[in-house]
Amino acid sequence: MPPDRTGTVLRLPIRHGIFIAVVGPSGAGKDTLINHAKTRFGSETAVLFVRRVITRASDGAGEDHDTLTPREFDRRERRGGFALSWEAHGLKYGVPAEIDAAIGEGKVAVANLSRSALPALRQRYANVRVVHVTAPPEVLAARLAGRGRESEDDIRRRIARSADAGLAVQDAVLLENDGPPEIAGERLITIIRQAVRESVSAGMLKTSRNA
């Protein structure tokens, strides 16, 4: 069992709360749907929207995240500063270790995760829900082009890699996000509310406010 950042050995899997992992290919609109749900829940204390740490500067157009250099990221990782970490597209991603306490208190955590991180996620937390956001290739390509981060060739290769990796995720709720984001966003809100109800009914949460 791994130690946390204080040196305390964690008992895995961590129980009580529910971790909702939002996964899917780049351009599917994961951050857009998460932000839609975030505005609806507001100050709801039972739900935590995880702020990730990434070795990429924020450009103001996508996810609001914390930025570290690769060296700083590695240092924090060695000190137990991440509950989960992974690499994708030449970048490093981390979920702060503080999420462990929130799950232990029975809260519902929501985060944008890589599909490659799901095995480690399921090992660390007893209660996991996976929401798989998808969109047709032409929609993905248009959204990626709109970001202005990659060339056309890079975008084609990225979409091809997503297809080769296989889009099916075991035991996932599939959200097709090829229309107005409010449609899929409302479905995500319903999933989060159901998770909160499950936590409350199981006695995981001592107090909760309705979103």
C-alpha cells in the first residue's frame, strides 16, 4: 500500500465516496461538459470538481488547471503529491493527493481522466463511475482545429490513435456529444446527482445540499 504525502500508509481501495471519471478522445468536449455541470452544482459541498495538474501552460481556451514544469511535477510525484498520474501526448497529468480525503469523507469527485489511468483509478478507489464522452471523427477534428494547438497532420494522427486504441470502455456510461453541449451536459448532471444520492443513502455523507 502506498504512503500519502504525510507518510501515512493508505488502505486501498479507499471507500465511502464515489469517483466519476470523465474519459474520451481529445475534442469530445469533456471539459465543456464538466464546466456545464460545475456551474449547476455551485457551492454544493458533496461534489468536488477536481483541478488537475498538467505540464502545460494554461491558454485560457480549455481546461482551467494548475501548471508545473516536468521537473516540478516529478518532484511532487516523488513526495506523494498525486493520487493518480499519467502521461499522454508528451505531457504529464496529475490528480492532487487531497482527493483521497474527499473520497474518504463520502464525497463525489468528478475529473477528466485518460482511459489509460482507469486501471489505477479502480485500484485506488472502491466506488468508480466512468462516463465516456464521444463524438464523430469530423466533429473531433473541427474542435481540435479550433484550439489552434496542432497542425492538420497532427490532428489526423491524434484521431487515428484514438480509433486504434478502441473507444469502448468497460462498464462506462456513453455520452454522445455531437450537438449542443447542454444536452450531454444535463445527462452528466443527472449522473452526478445519482452518485450523490447513492452516497447519502449509504450513509457515506453526513450532510449534503441539493444541487
